[in-house]
Amino acid sequence: MDVAIVGGGPVGLFIAASLSKMGYSVTVFEEHSDIGNPSHCSGLFSEHILEIVGEKERRGILKATRRAEIMAPDGSLLRIKSSSSRVYVVNRVEFDRSLARDAINNGAEIHLKERVKAVSRRFIKTSWGEYRSKIIVGAEGINSVVRREILVSPPKIIGAAQVVANYNYGEEDLVRIYVGNEVAPGFFAWVIPLGSDMAKIGLASYGNSWLFLKKLLRQLKAHPLSISAGGIPVSTVSRTYGEGMLIVGDAAGQVKATSGGGVYPSLKSAQCAVKTIERALESGDYSRTAMKKYEDCWRREIGKELSNAQYIHRQYRKIKDVDFNNIVRELNRPDMLKIINEYGDIDYPSKVVWKLLKKNPRLIKYTRIIARK
Ligand SMILES: Cc1cc2nc3c(=O)[nH]c(=O)nc-3n(C[C@H](O)[C@H](O)[C@H](O)COP(=O)(O)OP(=O)(O)OC[C@H]3O[C@@H](n4cnc5c(N)ncnc54)[C@H](O)[C@@H]3O)c2cc1C
């Protein structure tokens, strides 16, 4: 085969669909018996994601929203209504399956219930057999087999837990975020309404995120119907290629460390992977130099935003609850809200952060306090 892809998540399936459409022979190996399951994701997607995959109407969109509110530790609220960008609540299982259909319709093979145990140059060993492939892509998430083979350390991971629960806070199109060290140290908690009496309630944090989530569920009096847990990379790995091999998506830590959103940066990187693989298959050059073009491409496209997000994440970790309250109060001014509503973009959060700091120098005080700690 031309390309073997380890992992049938959004990244592996998108690459499979793109390369098989060009006529290459592609096989995806997925350890589970079902595409999309088990799902850990909240399914909060930006417009940019849907632009990359196209055909929006069949990607599992449940609803669109422009409204969010952030609750500070003292209970004060920052209400945001974006005029520039919409956020979609997506059924992630449906989303992944739509990409799998694309891949199959374009001629790719998907081997379900086939776990990849080991890879080496041109060689894949699975729970069912052995295969040869010109190129191997590691798109198997945080526990990447391909990453081990190219001798790269894993990204830094924080724990996340999520439930679907019976819960209603009265506003079906409003996403709520909770910040504070008592709620979710180092990250945040979220409530995403799924209908009038159901919501996804989740949390990522340092420490035991499941214990923090249980506490929040008690406070909200929400009753979980199903539970999932996962890890979110908050750093990118040092190298994402080896001879004839690439790692993409969570395997490479291509996730925004500010929000935990991985699908957009991963798909942007997947586009780079597709271009590099196409070039390599055309020329027959699978050397490290040829594969490095992938890394140059994704670092150019999304690398700066990812490293800005990692910087903000590191500073965010140091914010005390009293500073969270003060920051929310500073942002709750009409001129600040105008900037957030106009420029807020979940895929490029650093843009709005710099604009806010410029407009309200009092905020710089908090960044200085944080930087000193
Ligand atoms: C709680 C939580 C909420 C999130 N919410 C959002 C959100 O709202 N929006 C957003 O953009 N991102 C979100 N993310 C991040 C997002 O889910 C990931 O960034 C994204 O799924 C990465 O896609 P991927 O294809 O790289 O990996 P994955 O989605 O992890 O897919 C990897 C696939 O590889 C398979 N696999 C693993 N090992 C092997 C093996 N050895 N052999 C064969 N198959 C294997 C797995 O079964 C899996 O299907 C969230 C993450 C968590 C944990």
C-alpha cells in the first residue's frame, strides 16, 4: 500500500479521504469496532473546521451559537456575544463517521478492530497481521506507536473528564465556562447545552479532573447519564517526522493549550501532511529531508498560534482566584466587551488577548503579577 494510517479519528480519516481521492492506496487501522466511539470530545467546533472538511450540512452539526458566559470564582459573569464568529455544537461521532464515509467512497480501506502494535520503516504489525507501506502516518492520539518509533517524547498531557447529564440552566444556546482554582486548577470547566434538559458538562485540570468534575456536578445538581475521560495535550512534540513517517493531531500535541480544542489545528496540520505525502509518493523520496517539509508547513501555518496558546496556558496556571475576579471585572466594560465580541475567535485567541491588553493597560498589571510568580 502507499499509505498506512494508524488511528481512525478525525485526523487519520481526513488524511485517508484526501489521499485516496488523489488515487493513492490508503489503509486506516482503527483499534475500536466502531468509528467515533468511544467519544471523549465536547464537539465545540469553529467555522474554520467546517470550512476545511466542507459539506457542512452532513457533518453532524446539532446547533450553532454565538453566546458564551464565563463565571469567575466569586460568581460574577462575563457575557459574550460574538458578532464575528459562530461556534457549532457538533455530534462528534457523526462528524468522524462522515469523514469515514468520505474515505471509503474515495477508495480507502478502513480496518476496524485492528490494533497497530508496532511499526518500523515501511512495516506495520497489527493484532491481525503484518503489512508493508511506503509511508506510515501516526494519527492514533496521545498514546502514539509511531511517535515511539521516531524516538520523540510525548507531549505534556492534562486530564479531562466529561459527562452527558440531565441538566438545564434555562438558556439552550449559551455555553458556560467556569474558571478558578477551586473548580478546575490550571484549566476550566464547561457546560454545553444539548437540549432543554440535557448538557455536556466537562472539565480539564491539573490534579484529578474526575474529582473536580464530581464536585461541580454536585454543585449544579446535575445527574450524569454517561461518563468519559481523556487527556488533552498542552504542548507540541519536538519533531513530527522520521524517514517515511509522520505524526499528526493529538499524537503530535497539535492542540490549543488555551481551550483544549484540537480538531482545528490538527486538520490544518493534516492538510500539510497530505501535501508532503503527495510530493513524496510522486518523487519516491521518503527521506527525513522530504518528510521535514510537513513540519515546516504546519509550524508555518499554525505553529505560532500553538506556541502563543502554550505561553498563555503557562501564565494562566499561575492566576489566583482573586485575580480571576479582577480580570473578569476589567473585561466587563463596554469597550472590552466590544473587542471580545468583534475579534474573539476560539481558534486564534491570542489575537483578542493582545488587543485587550492594548486597550486596557490595567490588565497588563495582572500579566506582570503572573509573570513574576
Ligand atoms: C474531554 C475532551 C473534550 C474535547 N473537546 C473538544 C472540542 O470541543 N473541540 C475540539 O476541537 N477538540 C476537543 N477535544 C480535543 C479533540 O478531541 C482531539 O484533539 C482530537 O480528537 C484529535 O484527533 P486525532 O485524530 O488526532 O486523535 P483521536 O481523536 O484520539 O483519534 C485517534 C484514534 O486512533 C485510535 N487508536 C489509538 N491507538 C491505536 C492503535 N495502536 N492502533 C489502531 N488505532 C489506534 C483510537 O481508537 C482513535 O479512534 C477534546 C478532548 C477531550 C479529552
